[in-house]
Amino acid sequence: MKRVVEEQRLGFVATVCPDGTPNLSPKGTTAVWDDDHLAFANIRSAGTLANLRHNPVVEVNVVDPIVRRGYRFKGTASVLESGEVYDRAIGFYKARGSRVSAIREVVLIRVTAVQPLDSPAYDFGATEEDVCDRWERHYASLRAERRRRE
């Protein structure tokens, strides 16, 4: 699980709006904080942070788009705006090469449940190599098409 989060860094964070509707927002700063917590830095996520302050229940999905496998992390978020843990988090992101001047808050998520996610292709007998080959060809064709348009 840690490897997938650290390799991908892009987590899709689901929160609940005050009116009960879902909010889904990608976070390119998703990271493993420790054995019990994930983290992400707030750079441009005013809606996500407002939702978490209203209701700290959160789900984060991190999936490797090539192998089509990953994890669903459920938990409770804490928004850090200052203090010792916030300062440690800023140092953590600085060490990772993040532009810390852009970080407003850091969110720590206490993970309470984890479920694996994978493509239905595996249910039909595809191997990881089959899935990788398919998606690598797909992304290569997208890049080629983009170059043709430029």
C-alpha cells in the first residue's frame, strides 16, 4: 500500500458537502505520513477543506493507472494550519521537493479502513502484464495523437 501511494502521489479525495452531495478532488501531494496516516497539502482546495471542517469523514483512492490496481482508504481528517505537527509536515513536503510557499494547510487522515481496488480485467483472466501492455499502448497512442495535433 505504501509503495503505491508513494509512487503515484495522486489521490482522489472524496468529501461530503454540507448539503450531503459528494465532492471529489484530485490531490497530487498525497503521501504516507506514517503507518496510520495519509497526508495531503492544501494548495487550491478551498471546497475540500471547507467540507472537512464541516465533516471530517474522508475517502482517498490511489490507483496505479497502468496496472489498474490500488487502494481505497477510509478515515477521519484533521486540518493542520499551524503548530509543531504542521511545521513537521511542511518540512516533510519540502524534503519531497514541493513548493511549500504554495501550501496553505496540511491534512492528516487517520486511516480506519483499507480496501484493495483493481480492474475487472483481472476477473476475466488478464495478467498484470496484459493489463500493463494494454494501457501503455493506450497512453502511447494518446501521446502520438497529441503530437500530431501540435
